[in-house]
Amino acid sequence: MENTLAYAQAQDKNDELKDFRQRFYFPRLNNKFVIYFTGNSLGLQPKTTQDYVLNELEDWASFGVEGHFHARNPWFSYHEILTEKTAKIVGALPQEVVMMNQLTVNLHLLLVSFYRPTKQRYKIICEAKAFPSDLYALQSQVTFHGFNYKDALIEIEPREGEKSLRTEDILKAIEENKNELAVVLFGGINYYSGHVLDMKTITEATHKAGAYCGFDLAHAAGNIKLHLHDWQVDFACWCSYKYLNAGPGSVAGAFVHEKHLRNFDLPLFTGWWGHDKETRFKMEPEFIPMPTAERWQLSNAPVLSMAAYKASLDIFDEAGMDRLTAKSKRLTSYLEFIINQVNNLTNTPDKYFEVITPGDRSCQLSMVPHGRGKELFTQLTAHGVIADWREPDVIRMAPVPLYNSFEDVFQFGEILLHLCAK
Ligand SMILES: Cc1ncc(COP(=O)(O)O)c(C=O)c1O
């Protein structure tokens, strides 16, 4: 790798995904396009999104209520047209996946089914400093069932002086608590450090301990290759507004493994959209469950946000996760190389950038700006680099293979160098 514009531009020229960049709107600052490294927080808007949403608005205007059956994509079954392509992204069978609600809502609905504490088995293992919404969901589920979350929640911390968990420590905690364990729930990619967890191994160990294993895939869906079905994960949920570019607060995803779909004894919070679709409109009082993940649906499809999701999903399907993850590895390695170059060029032991993301990478790198702190982040923003700051000390950056370029990464390095020189 080389820290030169010519090298970066040559990589872009040879990139078979390079044309996808033109399909997204980039924000501007002072009349210049920004360097957008925040697809891990809110993905950019595809240029087709407005048309997809407009189509549904037009059909609503043309058909009124008849749009449920006569719209170009009938709303009655709108969620179904998202299933197959979504399943490909998370490595699932189509019947294991449903798009509905939002992430935290889905987490609660899945915990209703998979967290069924008894006096003997009531504990949940999760990461210390889990994303707060997950933590609140877990605390409230435990309390709802009449247990004390301070006792029931086992939050695993990185070792002293380390920034991310070791798989062996997670496995040890599972083994030590195996007689009391009900559920293990982790972020598949830690939102703070960008650590990609070994989801297969954690799932296997959880099952050996006789518990259920679930993942929050907010930072993983559309970012890394997932094999939820093959890994035997019991349940998972994710949002669509980060890597999946479906827009702020858009519809979320849920996964339930095939092996549970025929278990009609699983407790469930129900609504009419989880009822067998063939007889749903008979409006009978008895709930007849769908034999798919659609059983967890409560309400009819939020078509406008699903249309926005579909715009991005169609792009994902064209690009394919294989090509996206191959580019992601190269692009993120280049970012790490550039950060190291800046460290070498500025060469001050008390001021340097430490990449804390361990092991196998997704596209996110988390970097601690030692000796510089949040001020550097603010200056980056003022110079048109949109990254994000996470307390207490991390700048998160995600060059996204769908729309970021090697030149973005090179230009970021130039700005970083310029700010260090100041
Ligand atoms: C890891 C993680 N979990 C949960 C959430 C909460 O998502 P929502 O507000 O869509 O429920 C977020 C939001 O950014 C997140 O990053």
C-alpha cells in the first residue's frame, strides 16, 4: 500500500463496485462533498429511494384502501417481497426472517419467546457496556419476570487494560453459569470497539450450557457475512438505517431459527399480522400462528419505510455480500495503513492514534486519539470528515464498500496530518 493519491485512485479505478458510489447522495459542507465515514450510524440515501417511496404514495393516491391488493406491490404482503433478499444478507432461510417494527421492539418480542426464566435458570450473559437500549430491554425483561436484574444479568468485561472481550472469557462465563443460564445475548459487532464476535463458537457454547443464544446485529447486518442459520443462532434482530441505508428509524429485521418455527408452544405476544395469512381476514377470535418468523409480527406492514428499505435492498442484491465484504477488507486495511502512516509522520509518543478494533475486521475501525481527545474529532467534522465520537474516548469510522472510495481514505489521511501539524 502507498500513501499517495495516485495509489488510491488506481485502487478505485480497478474497483468493480466503484459505480455504486454514484447511486447515493452525499451531504455537502461548504459546497464540497464530505468524506462520509458514518454508514455505521446512518447509511446514505440511495438516489432511487425517493422514487420507491413516491410509487407507494402515488398508489395510495390512486387506489386508496384498494392499494392493499392492487398497488404495484400490494401492501397486504409488502413485507414478503423483502424476505428473500434480506435472508441472503444475514445468512438465513427466507422463512426465518421478517422485517417489522424497530430493533428494540423486536428484541423485546424475541425475548418474550426465548427468555423464560425459572427459579433455577434465570440468568442472562451479555457484554458490559452493551448498547444502552439492549441493556434497558434486558433489565426490564428480568424485572418483568420478577427477578432482580443486578443478580440475573452477568455483564462480561474486557480484561484489565484491554478494550475488547476475549472469546475464551465469554466461553468461561457461559461454562461457569451453565446451571443457571437462560439466555446469552451479545452485539454481533460491538458498537464501540467494532469487535466482530465469534458468533458461531458463542452459540455452540450457549447450547452446550442448555440456554438460548441471540444477537443484536445492528452493526453487523449488511457489514459482514453472517450465517445465522448454519451457526444455529436461536434469534437475532437488527436495524436497517445503518449499513442497510433505509433511512432514519426505518423498519427493522428479526430472525428466528427454523428449528423453533414449528414449536408452537413458544410463548408469544401476538397481533393479527402473526396470524395465518390465509384466514387472517376471517377475523376469528382464535389465533392461528404463521409457521414462519412472520408469526412474531404484530401489525400490518409500514409500507413507506419498507419502500425506502427496498430501494437499498435491491442495490445490495446487485452488489452481493461477497463482493462487498471483499472490498470492505481492502478499504478498511487501507484506512488502518493510513492511520499508521500519520502516526509515523507525526511521531510523538504522547500523541498518537490507537486503533482498538481487534482481530477480524468489519468495515468499522475505532480509534483512540491519545493526547488529542474530542477536539480533534470536532476539527475533523469542520474539515468535512463525518465520523462519530463515542464516549469516553473513541472516534468510530466506517468506510463503507458500497459508496466509499480509496480516495476518501487517502484524503482523510491528508486532513488528519494537516490537523496534527497544527
Ligand atoms: C447496537 C445497537 N443496538 C440497539 C440500538 C437501538 O436501536 P433502535 O433505536 O432502532 O431500537 C442501536 C442504535 O443505534 C444500536 O447501535
